Amino acid sequence: MTKVYYNGDVNEVALKGKKVAVIGYGSQGHAHALNLKESGVDVVVGVRQGKSFQKAVEDGHQVVSVAEAAEQAEVIMVLLPDEQQQKVYEEEIRDALKDGDSLAFAHGFNIHFNQVVAPENVDVFLVAPKGPGHLVRRTFEDGAGVPALFAIYQDVSGEAKDTALAYAKAIGSARAGVLETTFKEETETDLFGEQAVLCGGLTSLVKAGFETLVEAGYQPEVAYFECLHELKLIVDLMYEDGMAGMRYSISDTAQWGDFVSGPRVVDERVKQSMKEILTDIQSGKFAKEWILENKANRPQFNAINNSEKEHQIEEVGKKLRDMMPFVKRKQKEVVSASAK
Ligand code: NDP
Ligand code: MG
Ligand code: MG
């Protein structure tokens, strides 16, 4: 089995005497910065003026511009939105990199697709928590952590692996388990997971089920409970105990329906589509279209986003959730594309 690294496997010394610049103070940024600091790491936050900047100041960090933070630090962790990274890197980070610095990421997109081309005199690694930033923070406070992947792209110091693992430990991930991967594997599997299963696959499955019931004349409220609300209860069981554990808890009728109807929903055609989606990720077609969409100021993203918000399932869902205050998130969690 692949080696899983835990706290005891980590050489903490790798971060001693180094300053870490956390660039961006959003979902991942706030969690990394706070966890690092509470683990005794010297942290500076680099972000543009605005809401995040204020929040980082209120959280007690030393907060400066991106260029200034990159200048001060030896480890520069880039936690900006993926589509902003190239521009900010070229304008504010590149010139601040010194021999032996580490340039780090939480997702491999920009390095793997050559949007950010790092100089040859720095280490390049990623530490990618497999969960949303707000859980990276909350689990850390609870004494646990979110599992993470790490990968080394460039190792000029000969210590990139130690640094990456020490970083993973300081954000709490080595309490839960850290696995080694490559930039290629992390980038392609992360994109595939969020597109085919976690985000894209799931929302389309829920919508199709809801529409099928409503079009057949059933009450939208009943369809909502059946196709969306109950999902969490099922996923929690799978998360805790796998598919067999979930099936142990459901009725035998539900389990028989699962066996005979599941493969009719996700059939060979669906799997063929998944393979095509994976091919588009591997070939760079998806990345190119997303980069161009951003260059054009997101016309398609915005149009789809607006029409999705008007779907009947959102209207019904809002009404029902307002009647179930216990369902509301305790603190608003910014859940980004990585199912996060
Ligand atoms: P967010 O969108 O939550 O946060 C982005 C931060 O960057 C904000 O503080 C924002 O400030 C700042 N920012 C945006 N543009 C600029 C700019 N031009 N100059 C300076 N600061 C800027 O990002 P995420 O945390 O979601 O993602 C960060 C990285 O982590 C990505 O690589 C992502 O793939 C990865 N990742 C994210 C996960 C998640 O849970 N969200 C999970 C695993 C990996 P402002 O408030 O001013 O807009
Ligand atoms: Mg039922
Ligand atoms: Mg992602």
C-alpha cells in the first residue's frame, strides 16, 4: 500500500527559522495561516487590500502586500484562486523569489498546465488538503486534521520533501494522513473528481432525479427531500463505513433497488462520458477552455450560474431549509470547486 505519513514521520526542523508567506486569505488561506501560526511557524499573510486583508488583520496576522510577503518569506504558499495565480505570480511573486526559496501550492493546476513557470533556483511543491478550507481550520481546532496530498515538482535544496511534510504537519494534515503524489496526478484526479463525481456528477444526478419526480406530478417538496436532503444522511454513512456500511443501514428493499437500478442510471454510456471528460482533462482541453473563459470575463460561467440559481429545486430548497434552522451552516463555509 502507498505510504501514509503521520506526525511521527515528519522532520519538523525543515520549517525552523523559515518564514512562510500565505498568499491569499480565502477558504484555504485563512486556515493555513491560522494553523501554521498556532503550530509555532513564523507567518506573514500577503493579500490585496479589501475584505480578506481586513479579516487577516482582525485574526491577528502580520498582513502586507503580496510582493512584500513574498520578499520577506522563504516559503511562499500561493492560495489565490487558480485563475488569478498566473497574473499575480508574474506581477508580484516572481521577482521576489530568491535562491533556495520554496514556491508552494494547494493544487497543481498552474504548474502542471505551465501557467506558472517557476525559476530553476527554487523548490516547488504542493500540499493539497482533501477538504474545504473551513474544515482544515475546524478539524485543526478540534485536535484532528484533513488528510492531504503532497508532491514535489522541483527539489533544488534536496529538502523539498521534508519542507512539504513539515508544512503538512503544521496545518494539521499529518494527524489525519498525508500521501505522496505528483503534480500531474493531483491536478488530473482533482479536476476529474470534482467534475465527474463530487460536484458535476452529483448536482446533475440530483437535478435529474428531482425533475423526473416533479414532471411525473409529485410534489416538489417531497422530491426535494427524496433527492437532495436525504443525500447527506447517506453520504455520512458511506464516509464513516464505506458502501457496505451504508447498505447495512438501509432497508433490504432500498438495497435491492440500489443493486438493480443503480447500474441503469450510471450505465456504460455514463462511464464512456466519464472517460471523455478525463481525456479532456489530460489533454489540457479543459484547462485551455477555462483559461480562455476567464480571459473573456466569464460570459458562459456567469450565464450558467444565473440560470442554475433559478432552478425550481433551489426555490423549493430555500423554503424548506428556512423551516429547518438546524440544517443551516453554523459558520458560512466557502466551498470551492474541489468539493472542497
Ligand atoms: P478563495 O477564492 O477562497 O480565496 C482567494 C483569496 O485570494 C482571497 O483572499 C482573495 O482576496 C485573494 N485574491 C484574489 N485575487 C487576488 C489578487 N489579484 N491579488 C491578491 N489577492 C487576491 O480561494 P481558495 O482558498 O478556494 O483556493 C486557493 C487555492 O487552494 C486554489 O489553488 C485551490 O484550487 C486550492 N484548494 C482549494 C480548496 C478549497 O477548499 N477552497 C481545497 C483544496 C485546494 P479578496 O477577498 O480580496 O478577493
Ligand atoms: Mg426511502
Ligand atoms: Mg479542485
